[in-house]
Amino acid sequence: MAIPLLGKVVMVAITLAVIGGLTAVIILFVNDSAKDDDGAITEPPTTPEVPRDPNVLYSGVGIADMTGPCVQINFMGYADIAQTGEGIHTRQFSRAFIFLKGDTRVVLVTAEIQAVGIGVRREVVKNLQERYGDVYSLRNVIITGTHTHSTPGGHLVDFILDVSILGFSRETFNAYVDGITRSIIRAHENIVPAKLFFSTTSVSNAQLNRSPFSYENNPEEERNRYDTNTDTELSQVRIEKTDGSLHGVMNWFSVHTVSMNMSNKLISSDNLGYAAMRLEATLNPGSQTGKPTIVTGFFSASEGDVSPNTLGARCEFSGDACDNQFALCEQWELCFSVGPGSDMFESTRIIGTRVYEGALEALKSPGEELQGDLAVMHQFIHMPSETVAKYDPVARTFNTLNPVSGCVPGLGYSFASGTIDGANVLNITQGTIINNPILDAISGIVARPTEEDNECHAPKPILLATGRAQIPIPWHSSVVSATIIWLAGLAIAGVPGEPTTMAGRRIKDVVGSVLEEKGLEPRVVVSSLCNEYIQYVTTFEEYQVQRYEGASVIYGPHTLDIFLNKFRELTTIALEGGDVPPGPTPVDYRNRTISLIPRVFVDTSPLTHRFGEVLEEPQSARPGETVRATFIAANPRNNLRQESTYAVVERLELGRWVVVATDADWSTKFTWRQDSILGTSRATFEWTIPADTIALEMPYRMVYYGTARGLQGYREFTGRSKTFSINS
């Protein structure tokens, strides 16, 4: 997550407003829920549990639409206050995988969001417990984010993570909770006996290390063990039913989902979302996007320093190479990375295709069957209180004579520089290790770091003492979780943040060594952005350089050491049997959040016009060309239409209109624009006709579905365009 200096100013302003007694004013702007029945979980009643063989592994898969409010809510990731949603390119989906053997059950979810927070997870577990009792808990419901930077935010509850969204968004929060819950319910309802097969492949030309200088600061002997400064391996689990048919696919790959840049204002699942969509289309021919039978989950691995923008960073005007540290652009000239395509949409497709092709290649491999027990180890940790043995990456040992500790959360100066995957408007340089008295005075208004904080975080100069800032709620939590899932021969290490390449390699090394000590194959994957969001996890050596990633390690230079010790402990217990205490319970701040997000008051249609009326009719076109229609609209926030759509393309077949494309498809774009403060607006739906479309003598049309908010309630309406044709 990259927050420019403007974001800091806004954070200070909002905090001072709260301190100054403007809470009452803020409450007036707290956005209310959208349409009451929007996003309601309408899954069929729970089917009774059937007796199961305790010696057999079972698995269930499920997918659900979790799309949040697509307009007027800021996106989470770049933390750019100007990046406010204006529509949908692809919908967001949650994919859930349940594994069950004997008395042990674990849920693993990959959700197409920037990250997940403890608030969302708590609410999901609450929903599940109301339906299934104590079968599910915070211990065994593990939720990860794909880290797309093009989805609505305001759901993470930690103040600093929601402030660039203008506070907490109840609409976003509810949408994500409903979608994730629905995906788990669907997985629960189709649990079957299963077999698991593990395979790996290498994916080329899909990534680069965006902080190679930091990587080079790791010990030479350690670096020499690897051929590349990024992890190119894609690890995959194939889930088969007992008849050999495919049930689901899970894979892990290291790449930032930032092919869509900070100028994008359409909801997008980015490169990993495209890969998942593409694989599901291949495995479920003829199925509608988001409604496959075989579910494929793409999980984010060690992506902390890994960019998909393979052409590297260039200055905006000169085109010179830049890195915001040693190679700077002229004042006010942006430095940012670009992908391999002609624009961000093409770059997303290219990187997503390369990951998809890797997954398909791994799927064709017979793989190794995973056979063994199932275990899930989950524990909350109070990071500032942790004291552990320092890890020696050269000797691959823990030095008990050299104890190290965590710190009260804090962000460094280079955090404000952002990354080359964003755009640093003020040219703040990365690698800053010297304090600036003026900035210290400004940031000190929020909270001042103690001398102990400064010593603990050194050499990082603290820009924001987020662990000391408590108004209106804590800016960062000090309690996070660590998770190890033992999946019948595969160890999955759940990290609540973004580990860099070498940090991930050390996690694999430590967990793998425990497996080898037990006579097991060292099969390990790192699953990042797991359960909470703590920003970055770098190695101690990378931290010393204080590029953006190191400055964003909020618990200090020994954060990785704490996780390495914890993963070794959890893996050992998972293999030997037993359990761990839950650890300190994180405080629940869901009812203490504030918001400056304006509510939707009313929708109106212009005089002499009606809702749904077509302002621009689609014209006939050829494959590869784009057709569009524009309608008199209402605010999409009135009804998020999860499991549905705002617009479709239909074709008339044998006297019946058949859906050809929805707003979930890659080939479509749904955009919305407010025309006046009186509540008038318009929506445009675009469809780029796939190049392989066969020109048939059949009429097509575009249909828009809207929900208008009046002074006394909501009204559904539909707009239909004239017909058009596809010419050869």
C-alpha cells in the first residue's frame, strides 16, 4: 500500500477534527446501508451432516460474488484519495476451499480484495456459527486477499488503512462479509471425498524485483542458493473427486496485483483475477463468468518486492529510468512502472495469461499425491511483546544467545515515497534514514514516538508512530495472527502481510527444515495477506536499506524473526499433534469507526425523461470492435447486485433472449456518472466483441438494470437498447 504525503495531511486533518469535537458533524455523514435486501445471504437451508469415514479426506469448493460498491467509494491499495470508483471492469469473487478429515476441518479463502481484516473475518465466522454452530471459528477460517489495488476499501477497521477511503464503509464491509460467507456456505454444501495432488512449474516473464538494491543487501551466501531475485515457482494443489474428475484447484504465485495502475477507477480483480477467470472458463466450458462448477483459487505468495510491471520504472516525460532512490526524475515529474502491454488493461491480460498458462501446465502434470493428516495451527501474537531467537540465514539456525524483539507499530519516512508501482508526486526518495525536524513536528501532532520506539525501529526514522495513535481508534493493531495449515503433506504458512522474496524463502526454509527433521518432503508454500494486514515483512538486511518495503515494516527490524520462530513452533506442533493457546484476543473496534463517506440521498431522472431510457444506442460492429449504450441511470450503490449484474448483452435465439455477456466479463465495462446534485446520472455499458465471435444473422441488444432511490423507498427499473448486429 502506497500512501503519498497528501494522504498524511488528510489523516492529520481528520484526526484533529475528531479531537476538536467535530465528531457530531462526522456522524451526520456516516453512510447508511444500501437497499435492505442487497447482498442478503439467500443460500438454501443447511443439509444435515452425513456420517463420514474419519480416515478419508473430504473437500468442498465454493465461489460467490463479493463485489462492493462500484462508485463513489475510494479504492484500497494505492491509497490515492482521487482514485474513486466509477464502475466495473470485472466483478470481485470469493473462492472457498474446505478440507475435512476426522475431527479436523479448515477453510481457506482467497478473496479478490486488497487485504482482509479481523473485522471482516469475525463477521464471517459469526454468520457461519449462526448457521452451523461451533464447526467454524477464527481458528480454522483462514481468509486471504489477492491484493488487487482496484477494489473499494473502507473495510479494514484499522484507522490508517481506512483513512484514505474517508473512513469506514459499511457498504463495502457488508458486501465483502456477505460474499465471503456465501462462498464458504457453498463449499460446505458440496463436501465430497477427495484426493489431492501437488505440482509445481516455473512462470517466466511475469514479474521483476522492484527493490533489487534491498535484495542485494541479503548475505551473498544466501543469495547464491537461488538463480533469481524473485520466486518464479507456481505451486498448485489439484483437488479430485474419487472418480478422478476435477473438483477444484488452488495455486500460489508471487506477483503484485498492480497491473491496473492508480489512474484506474473501475473495479478490477487485476492479473490474478484474470488468471482465475481464464482457468475457470477453460475448465468449465459454457459456464457464465463467476458461476463455475470447478473452482480455481489463485493465492498470493511472496509478492512484497515483486512487480508485474516488467518494463520497469520510467520518468513520466523524459522516459529515463528511475527508482526514487538513486535515479530521480525532475521535480514534479512522476516516476512509475509500466507493464508489458500498450495500456494497463493489456498489461493485466498479458501477465494474467502467463500465470494462467503456468497453472494450466501444472494442472497437466500428474503431480504427487498428498497423503496424510490434516491440521490447522492458528495463534494471535502481541508483536511488541515478542522476544525470540534471532535467525541466522547463512547457518540456517536460531541463535538463542541473541534474543530480539518486536516494536510498537510505526511507519518510516520512505513509506511516504510509495513504490515504483505507484507514482510519487513529491519525489520523496526511498532509502531515507535521517529525520526531518519539520516532518517530525507535523507527524508528532498525531502521536510522538518514544525514545524506546526510535531505538527499537532503528535505523528507520519514524514518520508516523501509528502504534501510539489511538484517536478515533488505533491506527495499527499490535495483535496479529500466524497460521500453519498442514494439508496432508503440504505446509501452508499464512503470513498477515506482504513478505518479500527472500523473507518468503526463509519461511519456506525454516518450515521445510522442520518437515525434513520429521522425515517428510519439504513441501511448503507461503500464503500472504492472510487474516489481517500488517503491510510488509522484509528480512533484517533488507530493512537496513529502508526502501519503501522496509519502511513499511511496522513492527521493526525483527518482524520476520518473530514469524520464523512462530512458524517453526506451529509446524512442529501440527506434525506432532496437539494444539496451541489462542493468544491475546484482538480488541473489536467495529462499533467505534467513523466515516466521511456521503450517503446516497435520492435519484431523479431529467425532466421529460424516464429511468432506463436510452441516451445512446449501440451500433452494429465487427468482432474486435466495441459497441456501447448509455442509459438514464440511478446510483449503483442502491443495489450492489451481488450474484447478478448491472447490465448484459443478449442475443435473440429461437425467439428467446439469451445472455451473452454480463458486467463480470473481461470483454465488458460498466461505467456510471452523476450529472447533477439533483441526483440525475447516466450509465454506459461497453462490450468489445470477442475476436472469435461468429457473425450470425441474429439480433443483439444491451439491457441495463437499475434501482432508484426515492424519498419513500426504492424502485427497480430496466432499460433496453435497440437491436444491433455483428457484421463479418
